[in-house]
Amino acid sequence: MQTMPKRKKNIALLFLIPIFMFGFGYLMVPIYDVFCDWTGLNGKTGVATVQRVSKMKADTSRLVKVEFIANLNQDMPLEFAPTTRSMWVHPGKRYQTAYRARNNTAHAMLGQAVPSVSPSKAAAYFDKVECFCFSRQAFNANELRELPVVFVVHPNLPQEIETLTLAYTFFEVTDAPAQPHHVTAIGSPTAN
């Protein structure tokens, strides 16, 4: 039989452990963000409105190279690639490109793309106006689709940054609750 102080200690632990676990889980996102800022991993991009982008003044005296990369989660049965590997852009000017995705299965699937920009310092200066990553994408069996990206690099991008890389990783989320999606087929990307 346990003594009273030992029983109180055990009861206190039974209450404190779940509180600690919840607190740790709650703090993981900010800790992850600090880790990404510190290491330069997973540069998050911003979202801009058409109105905000239209007010930007293009810096036509400067060109920045934007590279495009496509990655797949290990279990994602999709072909996924950019329509162009890179383009030269003037900061402050809106550009459009696209990625192509094909569902290689005989069944419908739902996917979600997660973007990142490197170097991570440049992520704060890269905004997407339109992007397939804003919502989950529903693919029919064997469907091929062109997924648009409209973006702008801010004119105040630090001068030492001459190349940005926009990378997407596609994950299958078929078992997750579906969200509405909107994808518009577009022509070939504009490149300078």
C-alpha cells in the first residue's frame, strides 16, 4: 500500500504529464519556425493580392533568376514537373509560369503542394498571387493537368540575392477531408 505523500505525487504526475505534452505540442510550430529561420530551411512564401502587386513599381534595371523545382512525397503516385526550369524576372513585375502534374493511377486522388523558397532570406520578398498550393487538388484517374503560379519578387529584394529557388513538394491527402479547388488551364509561361 502506498503512503499518502507518494500517492499525491503520483496523482500530480498524472495531471502534469498531459499538460506538459499538450504544451510541448503547442510550442512545436513556433519552435519549428525558429529552427527554419536559424538553419535557412523551408523558406515560406507570402501571398499577395492583385491590387497590392499592381501598385508595385518594377525595377527594370535589375534581373533576378528564379528557378523552379518539383518534388514528390515518397508515396505520391504523381508525375510532377515545372513547365520551365528557370526564368529571369524584374523585381516588382508580375510573372506567370506553371507546373504539370499527372495522376498515374487508375483511381481519383487528392493532393496538396507545399511551397518553399531558398535562400530562406528571400522568402519574405517572394509573393504568390495565384497558386495551385492555395488549395488541395483533386485528380481524376490518369488525369494530366497544368497548374498555374502567378508571382512577384519584391523590388526591395536585397541586392546580394541574385537567384531564388521556388520548390514544391506534393503530398497525397486523399484520406483527408476534401476542400474545393479551382484550377485554370494556362498557356506557356512568360519568360524574359
